[in-house]
Amino acid sequence: MKRAPTIRLHAYFATQRVNHQVEYRSDAGVTTNMAESYFSRFRRMQYGQVHKFGIAYLNNYANEAAYREDNRRMSNGEMFGDILMKCAETRTSRDFCGYWQGNKRQIEQVIH
């Protein structure tokens, strides 16, 4: 399987760092708590629900984990209703239309 070219995220996003050997939070208020929470939930999703991530669809798994992280305080019923409305309002996906008939990605999809 081919891999897409590497995209340097710091070229597109402002990054700030915290040296945890020196401090928990920088003077500017920068912490890594949200990132650590996201990655923890992402790993839990991999081990507990999905079991195996394919590189070609990694961005879809990451988007799902981000949605769950952003809406973790919603009840299951509210989240179901929200997803149902989004599905009803969204056009047919070219990525997943015909998936079971063999229409699968050959390389990782990089969106920036």
C-alpha cells in the first residue's frame, strides 16, 4: 500500500510546547491536557472498539474520535440524534459508496 506524502503540521498550525520536566503549565497558560485526553480516548477506541486501524482510513477514525471527544458530555440519545441529523443532511460519500463492492482507498488520504 502506498503512503501519502508527509505533511508538516507546524507549517500550518501555531504550536506551543510545555517542558513537563520544568513545569506543568507555561506562564502563557499552555498545557497539553486536551491533546493527552484526545490521544488517550483514541487509543481506547482502537483497543476497545475498532481493534485495527487501516492507514488508508486513519483520518476517518481520527475524525470520529475528535467528534466523540468534543461531544463527550452529550447523552447517548442526544449524540445519536445529532449523528442521525448529520447523516440525513449530508450528500452521498464518494469514499464509501460501493465500499462492499470493492471501492476501497488504495493510499492514505491527507486533508489539509
